[in-house]
Amino acid sequence: MDTSKFPCLGAIIGDTVGSVYEFDNIKTTDFQPLFDRRAAYTDDSIMTIAVADWLVNTDRSQEQLEDRLVNWAKHYQCPMGGYGGGFRLWLFQPQRLHDFNGQPFEDGKRHPYNSYGNGSAMRASACGWAAKSLEEALDLGKRSAEITHNHPEGIKGAQATAAAIFMARQGETKEAIRTYIEQTFEYELQHTCDEIRPYYDWDSSCQGTVPPAFLAFFDSHDFEDSIRLAISLGGDSDTLACITGGVAQAYYKEIPDEIIEQMRMRLPKEFWEVMEKLAEL
């Protein structure tokens, strides 16, 4: 099925398929079925939709981004796997956040907390779909990240994800995408999944998640294969596959109908509505 009507669906599929392996890694691509009966969208998908909502339904201010992230999280407070520690505080208990010196923020408002966690990259796919130029993809990726993940690595992870999706949408080759990401973000992308799988372990940082997610995309031969490769690496499986799936959808253009049908059974109607509006930009 041509998935141009549903931008970000690839990221959400990756998140959903990977959800059951996040804390129970499986080091093979040959897991059956693709969708475990327990598979469900997680915070990765919710925040992906929140960023998409910001891009299509607001003036794209940082105030509106905060509003969308918080409101979607409040509407879906207990997703499978929950929300990450620092981000959970930012969402629900901002008065407990601390500045660079370990001191609480005096105003009790939400502030970025210097994170380089992979949460900035996992939610960035809509930026690559909304952008009309590579420069805009980089700008939107940066802005979507820095409201929480203002560490340079956190920003870099979101920008790299958005840029790769934009380039894939434009029909760039895998090698062109690889070269651009390596030169711009200084990620090492010359290994294969088979080479890193034996020793790759849990790493929730952007710099430990985004490069292997890209490797899964580069090694793949179709959309489903990209998801299986990402999950087979282990680590933060749902986030790896979320990032991989976002790029793979943009590159391969099509997702098998049976996968789409599995998602129709699992996603709320409002997720589809936001994706459809994003496609109209």
C-alpha cells in the first residue's frame, strides 16, 4: 500500500512491533509473527503524533509544542513501557526538574533539562515529512528537540532523523543519505547489522540509538525487513525500530497491506486523523 496518506506510520509501526522486545531483546530477524499479540504503541508513537499535531494544527511556536506534548501525554498517561524518567518529570512534575548545577528551577515551569536521550529522535519523524527543504527539516528537528533535549547530541539525533526522512522522500539513494549523515553529524555508519549485533546492548542515548537504527535501514531490502533488522539488534528495540521505520517508510514508499491492517486494529482514530492532516501539508 502506498503510505503517502499516512506520514509517520512507519515510525509508529516500528514502535509497535518493537514494544514487546524493549525489555526482552531478541537477537534475530526470524521472530514470528511480526506482531506479537501483546504489541502496542508506546510513548514513542504518542509523542510522534504530538509533534505532528504541533506541525499541522498550530503556529509552530515553542509554547504550542509544549502544549501539544503535555496534552497528548495527559490523554495517554500510561502507555506500554511508560514515559522516560526525565521526560516524565518534565510532563507531569516540572517543579522537580533541576538545572545544570543540580538546582531546582525556581519558577516551577517546564525547562529543557540537557538530555541527550533518544526521546528527541523517536518523536522527530513528522519534521522530515512536514519540511519543504532539507534546511527546514533540520530547523524543525532542532526545534522539536530543544524544548526538552537541548544537549547537542539530543538535538543532533532529532535533526539526523528528520534529515534522513526528508532525503528519502526526495528519492535520494541510501549511499547519498549515509554520506550526508556521516559528514553532517559525524555518526559512524560503515558497519553492518551482522557486525554490531553480537555486542550491541541497551543504550538509550541518541548517539547510541540513532546510528544503529540507520544501519538497519541501510541493510534492509524492504520495509518489513528494516523493522526486523532494527529489532534484531536488541537494546531499546521499540525506539530503534521507530527511527528505522520512519526512514524506511519514506524510502520504500509502500508498506504491505497486512501490516496496515494490523495497525488499524491497534491505533486510535485520532492518530490516523493527525497523520492524514500531515499528508495534506
